[in-house]
Amino acid sequence: MQIHLEKVQRFLKNSSLLPKIIIIYGPTACGKTTLSIELAKYLDTEIVSADSRQIYRHMDIGTGKVTKKEMQWIKHYMLDIRNPDEEYSVGAYQKEVFEIIRDIQNRGKIPILCGGTGLYLDSIAFHFDIPPREPDWEYRNSLELLRQEKWNQYLWDMLASLDSKYAQTIHPNSHHAVIRGLEVWKETGKSKSELKQKKDPLFDVLFLTPYDGDREKLYKRINARIEEMFALGLIDEVKNILEKGYSPDCKWLGTIGYKEVIEYLNGKYTLEECKSKIQQGNRNYAKRQLTWFRKYEE
């Protein structure tokens, strides 16, 4: 913590024409939440989540969402703002968060963004202009039928053969994102990431991460975290979501942790196999995050 405080102190002393924000990034389970709360207390400020799954209600344990007790008295934004079957885009996130940041800054505070969704963080830090595109439902539906026949990995392989760089940022089970990537490629012949237009920066950004580069330690933390999720009631959380009427096929129930538990409930896996697959999925996700975040270190 001390090394982060020293970086913050130097950052605050440096004069800048742009308003300051702090971004806490890093792979899953590396300790971002703890660091963000400690810094928010130190700076007497507020935290904006940058996690694409934590915006969804009812999805708490499986996403590692900060609890009320962990928050202490710190105000958090961009949690529980959508239902699990609702669509949400990077462009919508950017628009909402810009407004939140302005409000926090108008009250004389330095906003802290905390999360592991690289697209969300990039949209704020680098001020990407994300042009809206009308959905091609006919093409989407054809891809969904193909997915149901050949499953998620097949679609991901399709995307990777066309747009390997962008595909590496998406888990194969995030099939809606994969389908959207294929749709954008079909429409434009370009990667979805290429369509982002970088504009003049709006903020002076300090990037901080609690990840210390020890990948073996990170993987142990990931494994332990998944065990803790099951102890906290992940299976009951998934059951409750399904009992509320949400389809197992809805977008966010197809992501790591939820998909595997649903398959366990359907008898596809034993409990230990389910845990192992979630642990492996999170380790793979952490690898992709580390690749994405290299530019922050630069």
C-alpha cells in the first residue's frame, strides 16, 4: 500500500491542465477492490466500477462484487444498474461514467475507477469515440443457430480466424461479444477495436495495479477465490437467478462461473469438475487481461 500512496502523492503534486483521475486495474483476484477502498478512504473520494458483469443485479458472488460491508462508507457507482438479460454497451458505459466523473470532480474529489474490463477502462482513459451501429438481427440470429449447433468455441474460432487480436480479449463463452465481433467484421471488414476513434484526452490519469507480477501467486489466489465463492453460496445464487425467470441462455449467465454452475445443476459436471473448470476459466481470463493491460504499464 505504501508504494501506491507514494505514487498518488507524486501524482497529486504534478500540475496538469486536465482534471485528474485514478484507474486501478489488474487481472481478476489480484486485490483491486481492497486497494481501491483504501485509496478512497485516504483521498476521501468515491469509486466507479469498471466491471462489465458487476453492472448486473443478482450477480454478486460469481462476479466478486464488492459487498456493503467491504464498501465501508465509500460511495460506489455502476453496480446493479441492469438486469441480467439486458443489453449494455461500452458506449453506454462511457456516457454514464463521464457524467459521474464530472459530478465527483465538481465536488472537489478525484474519482477512482476500479475494474478489470479493459474496454471500459480504455473508453474513459483514452477517450475513444465509439460510433453506434445498428444491429443486423438476421445475421445475429444465424450465428446464434450455428452456436447452438456447434457451441461457443466454434464461433470464437471463426472470429479468431478473422480478427485474432480482438478475439484474444474475449472469452469463448462470452458468445454475445463474439457474435458482435463477427457482425462488425461482416459489416465493415475491420476489427471492432479498429472502429474506436481516439480523441483528445479528457483526464490526467494515474494507473495503479496491485498485481506484483507473480503469476503463480495470482493463480493460487484465483483458485482460492473460487473455493470461497462456492462457500459463500454461488450455487444458490445461480438457482435464485434462474428462479426469477431468467433464461440459462441469457447473455451474462453464459459467462465464467455461471455457465459452469448451470451445467453442474443439469448434471453435466460433478461439483469438483465444476469448480475446476471455473478456476481454469478464470486463469485463462487473467492471462488475457495481463496482455490487455500491458499498455497501461507503458
